[in-house]
Amino acid sequence: MTKANTDVRAYLKQSSIFIWEIAKELEMHESSFYRLLRTEMTDEQKQQIIDVATRIQNERSV
């Protein structure tokens, strides 16, 4: 059985961003974000998460 949202999971893993950081930016609890990852998200939802991750990465590098 393959996990849902493998592309998002892989992006977050390679970017070394913690799940709680994404959840905080999305104004949700960390466990709620994990639940969101359990089912396949829409492309818009995936893009929103990748955008948040990119913003966090950019803030770190400044």
C-alpha cells in the first residue's frame, strides 16, 4: 500500500522543514496536518503546502 501525497512528503523531507512549521503557517494543529496527508490532496492544496515550505526556507536563508 502506497502512502498518499508522496510528492509533498518527499518535498518536505528534502527541504528539512518540520511538519509543525507547515502546520503553524497553515494555522492548524500538527496532528490535523498529519491527518490531511493521509488522503490524496488536490493539486491546489499541494501547491499551497509547497509555497509555505518555500517561504519558510527563504526566511531561514535570510
